[in-house]
Amino acid sequence: MVHLLRDGIPFFESAAGGRVGPITLDPDWGWRATDSYEEQLVEKTSQGHPYIVRRSQKQFGFRQFGNVESAKPKLLVIGDSFTQATAVSDERTYHAILAKALGVEVFAYGAGGYGTLQEWLVLDRYLDLIQPDALLWQYCVNDFINNDNELERLSTINNNGWTRPYWQNGKIEMLSPKESAVRIREWANRNSRLAYFILSRVDRLRARASKDTVEMEIEKVGQSHPGFRRSVETTDRLMGLVRQRVGKRPVMAFSCLRFEPYSQAFGDISRHHDIEYWDDVGAVVQRAEADGEDVLASDNHWSERGHALVAESLLRHIRARGGLIASY
């Protein structure tokens, strides 16, 4: 059984003004990737091997922001923490490897803990500026939790406590996944290093110790779980908005993990909206880990080796389809 234990949010102490390391609080998106951010630090793999990470976030918080005036094909990549990739140096992310191998301009945006609506908001804001030829969408199994306020409130392992936008009855509403604590949490996030640190540490300890979380119910019951069905319907509507926004451009998608009942739902949603879904991409890292390879960082996201494996798998799929814009 596989779970994401920290919901993709890097747990850095907050600073005045709402900045939390590579994440900045945002009134419309809940939070966003910090603009013009860079840092060099030592990370460790899940097997304890240290390595140096030189990471940066470019214009608008993009991990990569290519040349919008380029005559090369342009690929827009959108995802969550696996695309933000804070544990990987700039040139070693899967999207940087794609840019070099394919000779294309890549624009890659990811933010830890993002759900599908937040990712759609990124697409909606920057699509007309970038005018990409194709879109690569990174799903993750916790999207179904983060896309539904009720499910997120019932989760102890995919709930960072931060107010985010949800798609509710055909419109966007800003809600907290922890209603009783929203005021103290938002004050802590914006103003108090110590309070933010304490609240984050409590959440992390609860997540590690908890077996009472809605994900366990979903994985036991499967597709018939009522909350999961509701979130699948919401996610389907949101990916329909993605297809509507990009028009006839090719949309390709993959998930950070192959795990049920989530993978089947991603496949069904993708087929519904003419999205080319590659179910085996994240699974290459899972197989490598099972074989004893050191493919994860200490926070359970992909290490540099994991990103290389993901890039190799994506390249096989892209080349097999005849390139990025074969069906454009």
C-alpha cells in the first residue's frame, strides 16, 4: 500500500508576507510556486545518500520557462510537487531532460500539494502567453483527495491545512480543509515562524502515525466509495475545462503512481476528454524501488535517478506517437 505522507508541501518555516521557501501564499490559488527563487542545499535519498541540489524557480514561479518567441515546438508541463521537484537540481528534472532530448522549449510549473483546479488556474493564466503546441499533465493519486473538500477534511495524510480553491456546484469557492483551525493556521502561515513550525510538525507526526484516514476506506471499497465517486466526477469536469481551454492541441498525461482505484479513474477521465494517458510512467519508479534501486528522495518524491527513469519512459511514449505535435 502506497501513500504520499506529506501531500507534497515542503515544510519550511514561514516568513513575513506569507512566503514559505519555494511556496508563497496566494489569495486566489491558496498558494503558488515562489517567483524568482533559488537555493543550493544538500538533500538525501531515501537510502540516506547525500547529494547537492541546485534548484531555482524562474519567471512566475515556473521551474522552467523557455523562450515564448522561439520557433521550436513548445511544451507546457503542469503538475504538483513531482513537477516542482524541489529535491532535484534544475537540469535533472524530468522536464529538463525532455527539453534537451527533444530539442523543444519547455515551460514547467508545479507546486506542492496542488489539486486539479489549482493546476487548471495555472493553465488558464499562462496558456495565451506561452501558446504551447502540446500539453503534458502530471496527475497524482492524491488529486482525488485534494479536489474534494469533504475528502480532504477526512484525510490525515493528504491535508496540509491550507485554504485552497475547490470546484463546488459549478463555481470556485475558497475553503479550508480544517475549518476549526483556519484562522490560527492562516495567521501562523503569514506571521509566525514558531507557530507555523509547530503546526506543521504536529500534522507530520499525525500523518505518520495515523491509520484512520479516508484513503484507507477508498482503497478498500474502490470505485463505489461515494466520496471518491463524487471527486471523480469533479475531476472529470475539471479536465473537461482543460480540454476546452487548450482546444485541439495534443494533451498527454501520466500519474506519479500506478495505484488503484485511482489509476483506473485517471484512465477513464482521460479517454473522456481525448487525453493520451500513459499509465506506466510513474510505475517505472515503483518497480525500480521494489528492485532495491535508490530512486526516491528522503521526502518520498523522485530522486534524480527517479526523474531520469520517468523522463526515459516519457520519451519512449512521445517518440512512439511521432513527437509532441503528431496529432495537432
